[in-house]
Amino acid sequence: MVEIKKEELIDLKKIFEEQDDSLSDYKLLIKCIDAEVLIHADELNWQGDSWYLFKNNEGTMYGFLTFGWGSCSGCDALLACGSFDRVMTLLHTLKESIIWKTKEDMLEYFKTKDWSLDHYGEVDEFKDFKYKVITMLGGF
């Protein structure tokens, strides 16, 4: 559905090398995904989840991405990457995990999915994110 931005990838590799083959900021990976970030929220804790709403460059599809993170290499995929190849694998995993839908279908998804079945469904930061998504997509 979307590609990886080559110019951002070059910057990512440079930052990885400058930080002694280590990264801790997922936003650096998200910048490499060739789609516009419309809404982003993080759980306000030392470990938790992040949520993103994207729009593709054609403006025809909307994407939802969620992923968890931790505070150490034992519980965080990015912190555990010991090589740039592993960073690339994680980036591609994140990119492929984005759920893409039309605007109408994404709105329906956010309005009707039983979010209480997801471990973050009752988290305040997610509830706020969900409200912003539904509002942006024209649901309120």
C-alpha cells in the first residue's frame, strides 16, 4: 500500500550509527513510512502502546497502526535491534501491520469495533485517540 521513503532511510541509518548502533525513538521509523500522519497518540507510561492514523499520498486510503513498546531491550523491539538489518525488519513489520481502509470503512471500523477486547481499549489515551479519529473522519 505504501513505500519506504529512501531519503528518510538514509537519515535513519546515520542516526543509528551515530547512536552506537542503537535506536529508541519509534518516530524515526514512522517518518520512513511514505504516508501522512494525521493523528498520533502514545500511552503515557514507561511502557505501553502507540496509535497512528495515516492517510496515503493519494488521499484515498486511511491507515491505522498500533504497536507496543517498553523501557528495555528485553521488552521493546526497537531497543532490542542490535543491527540495522533488524531495524529494517522492524520497520517493514510496522509498515505491513498498518490496516488500510477507505475513509468510510475506517470510520465504520472505529465506530463499531469492540475495542474493549483489545488490551488498550479502555486506556484513556486510546479513548482520546479514538474520539479524534472518529471526529476527523466525520463521525461526530
